[in-house]
Amino acid sequence: MEPIEINAGVWYLRALRADDRIDDRPALAAGEITDPDYVTLRSAGWAEETHFSWAVCEPTTAELVAEVGVTPTGDGAATVSGWAHPGYELALDAGLRSVRRFLTDGLGLTERIEAADLP
């Protein structure tokens, strides 16, 4: 599957990138994700339909401020996860809401809630 871009109100969700126009690796490193192959792995996840990830970005600069991911579990469900740079929790919340809608409406999956995720 090709990556899907999502408009989340004031936030813009797109695939992670590391090219001559946009390089998310510095923002990822600031979020303690330092694997040099991380963007490549996330791109492969889209192609293999094993993990879908989105950079939650400032719409004017395209700067990554959070990341949201969906991992299909193979039984019609998927887990949803995400993280944000400090101060961008609202961006993460907006991204999670939009991705959860896409999970159901676009992918036809339901969200699997893990016991550890329950209060």
C-alpha cells in the first residue's frame, strides 16, 4: 500500500521521510529514535502492509512533532500507538483521533485494546 496522507485539523499527517526535501531523522533523534534505518523500516511497513506510520507535522513547516503508528494483528484488528515531543501532546491526540478513524473507515480494522492500555 502507498502511504496515505491525512488532514487532522490544524495538523498534517504524512509518511516519514528522509530525502533531499524533508528529513525527519533529526526530529526522530530528538524523540530518542536514533536507528539510522528507522525511516526505511517504516516505508517498508507501508509496502508490506505490516505497519502504517504517520509523522504528525506542523502544516507550515512540515516539521515532525509526533508520530502515530498502526500495526495490524492479522485478525481484523490492529494496535495503535504514538509519541510526541514535549509540548505537542495535542498534536498527538489529534493524530491519534484521525488515524483511528482511518483505521476503521479506510482499512476496515478495529482497534485492539491491550490490557496494559486500560486504566
